[in-house]
Amino acid sequence: MAKFQGLAEYAAAIAPIIDAAHVNVHATARRAATELAETSGVTPGLLPDLRFVLPLRPLTRAGLAVIHRYHDPAALEDAVSEHLREGTLADGDDGLRLTARGRAYVHGLYEVHAAATARAWPGDLRVLAELAGRVLEHAERVPGGALELVAPPYEPGGASPGVLLFNRLAALRYHRADAHAAAWEAAGLSAAEIVGLRDGPVRAAVEAATNLRAGRPYAALSAAERDALHDGLLTLI
């Protein structure tokens, strides 16, 4: 008997598991990441969230605003200004880029995450990383959305399966974020309104529409593979 009745139900079930697994690694890495920032003399700011974007491609301020839809624009600009002052980012005609100092910090962060995933997620993660990668490959890049800005994620040579899984899940979260934005925009809501919206029929309709969109890329996996991804990620939280 199928564990899930459809892709929308599956998307609703796996989303909080992906979030929890992602948070688990960040929590495990917190002490080492703090030490890295202190020894590097770097304010982490936006760099941990953009670790799998900026090593590959520049990012405009407009793109940054899309990725951080629910952030205060002034606070976002303050964070950018801090990176510019510290010399971890440079502002060019094509957008924000990592400097040599910023790149060194991000590469150090990858080492921290490799150690953290090894501690937080013991076992062979190659299958889960491959399944997550296939879902990400089939996730729709909505023009003007966040996913087209963050995917494909940066994957350094020799990266462990844990790091690959961590970054692929992080990028995949933006597919759901785009689906959610499309759903609340279709309902005539703004970012501020959806953040403040209480539980009720409108919220339920937005979540249902989100799950319909977010479930589509999971069709790239068989039912057995979807169960394997769900159950495997569940063991990592």
C-alpha cells in the first residue's frame, strides 16, 4: 500500500523533514562556524546562506531580495554593506561577487560543514544525495524566482556525500519557497500579509496550492525512491 496518496501529500510530509535535517547540520556546526568567523575576522552575515551560490555566479541586489523575500530590505542592505566594508564581497556591474577573502571563508565553511555532516548524519549518504539531486534537477526554475538564482548549487571537487546532500536540500528548499510565493501571490496577498496570516481557510488554500506545485519534481522518483528519500531523511533529524 502506498505510504502517500499523491505528490502534494508527499510534498507536505517531506518539507518539514528537509527543514529539520538542514537545521540539524547548522546546529551541529555552530561552534566550529563561530570559531571560523572569529579566526578569519569575518562577519558571517549572508555568506552561509549564499555559500552554494556565490562561488559559481554573481548575485544582484534584486536577486538577493528574491532569495530573502521575507527580510527587511534595509537590514538586507546593511548586511551587504558590512560585507563590502570587510572585503568579503565586491560590487561589480554584474552584481555581488566573492572576493579572495570571502572565498577563503566560504571554503573554510565547507570544511566545517563536512565535519558537521559526518557527525550529525552518520552512515552512507550517497543514495540520499543522488535522490535529492534528481529532484532538484527536475524542479522548475520559475523566471524571477529564487531557485533559478541558487541552482545548480556549488559543489566543490571532492565534496563528501554529506555536503552534497546538505547543499542540495538547501537549494531544494527554495523550490518550495517559490511555490509558496506563487500560491500567496495568486491569492492576492503580499509577503507581509502571508507572514501575518493566521490559520484559516485562506492559509489552508495557500498551503494546498503550495504543496501541489512543490510536489511536481518528486515525480522524477519512483514511489519506492520517494519512500527511501522520506524515510532516509527522517533518520537524519
